Amino acid sequence: MRRTETRRQVREYVAERDGARCHYCRTPFPDLSGATLDHYIPYSLWPMSKPRNLVLACDPCNNAKADALPLALAWLLLRTVDQALYAPAA
């Protein structure tokens, strides 16, 4: 199987799983030609290209996110940090 064929199949699977719309701005894709696969957790932080780490995104949203963590994920990670460790000294 060629790489482009596999990528197309992954894009179709993610579209079926999540709906054929941009994960970030929720704009629907009439066809998948304008959809890009985006690593939800940036590849630079977690080098995995499995479908569970991929979402569909339009070009503007994919470029805007770049290598940043999504806000919801960053918020969840910050909530797990023990706040006492970072409290100012009294």
C-alpha cells in the first residue's frame, strides 16, 4: 500500500470518527480535499502518528496551532500540578 493511499484512509477514518469538520473552528468539510491531519498533541512533544492523536483541521487552524498544546489539554495538565509547589513564599 502506498503512503498516500494510507494517509487518505487515515483521513477518511478520522473524518468518520469525528465528523467531517475542523476540530478547532468546527467548519464542515464538504469533501476532505481541504482537510489536513493535525497531531492533537504536537509531534515534537509526542512523536506518534496513530489515529488517536490525529484530528482534522483546516489550514488556518492547523497553522495557528503549530506546535502548541491545545488549550483544553494544557488546562487539564495545569490542574494536576500541585499548586503548593509554586505558591509564593510567605
